[in-house]
Amino acid sequence: MKVLVVCYSRTGTTKIVGEAIAKELGADFDQIIDLKKRTGLPPIRFLIAGRDAMRKRKTEIKFERSAADYDLIIIGTPVWAGNITPAVRTYLGIQNLEGKKVAFFYTDGLGTEKLIDEMKKLVPKSVFVGALGIPAKEVKAGVHLEKIKSFVSSLSK
Ligand SMILES: Cc1cc2nc3c(=O)[nH]c(=O)nc-3n(C[C@H](O)[C@H](O)[C@H](O)COP(=O)(O)O)c2cc1C
């Protein structure tokens, strides 16, 4: 089974998790780039980012790998204002994930079942196989690997 791990990451936390999942699975890794500048100018860009996520806005993105080449696509996002980031919302809309197995992961966030439900709804013709949420503070403390291992083993069952 060919597996792609792909995520958006503004400050690197979600990328650390994505790369660790990819390493554990021997999968390819790709990053979604938001072409709208999201860093610098604090707090303005932070507020705009949260507002864009809350309003369920899409954005311009780029990425390297096509989901068409994979059987399982594991898609990751940071939580922004309790929502999926615009970059990942856009990705789910433009990649054809019909009939593909999908799993989701996110960093940070409490009560984020809503976020996973929404991601599922954005790709209704995919086969959902699992989700993982990791607090950013666990990633920063370097204690995220156990959760990643158990997520990965749940996917292969
Ligand atoms: C605009 C913005 C909004 C955020 N909103 C939330 C939130 O609603 N809940 C939460 O737990 N974390 C929130 N965060 C924190 C991020 O989800 C968290 O730091 C995440 O791990 C960052 O991932 P990254 O380093 O891959 O960008 C927010 C961060 C940003 C930049």
C-alpha cells in the first residue's frame, strides 16, 4: 500500500508530527504551502489567520505530490480558531480523494471531534480510517512518539 503523509504547518509543529508519522510508516511526506503570508506582523497576521479559518475560507496553495498516486493519504493541520486551516480546507477540496483511504491528524485543540467530523464531510467519498490529535506542548517536549506509534499501528489493523 502506498502511503502519503501531507500537512500544512505554519510554525513547524504539525510538520514534526507529519514527518514522524511518515518515518514510522515508511511513507512519502509532502507539505502544503499557503501562498498567503501567514507569519510576521504579529498580531495582525495571526488574527487574520484565525478569522480566515473561522469563516471557513479557502486560500491559494501549492504542494508537490498528487494523491492519485497513493492508496492511503494522511492529512494534517494545526487547529486555528477551532477549525481546519484554510490551506488544508483547500487541499481537501482540490485533491481527488474519492475511494481513497484517508486519516487525519492535528496539533493542539480541545474538543476537536468537530474538526475531524468536518474534514470527513469535506471528503465524503473517501474511506476514513483514523485520526490523531497531539497537543503542541507534547511535540515541543518531544513526548509525541508513543501516540504516533499507536496511531500508526491502528492504521495497519
Ligand atoms: C491563527 C491561529 C489560531 C489558533 N487557534 C487555536 C485554537 O483555536 N485552539 C488551539 O488549541 N490552538 C490554536 N492555535 C495553536 C495552534 O493550533 C498550535 O500552536 C499548532 O500546533 C501550530 O502548528 P504549526 O506549528 O504546525 O503551525 C492557533 C494558532 C494560530 C496561529
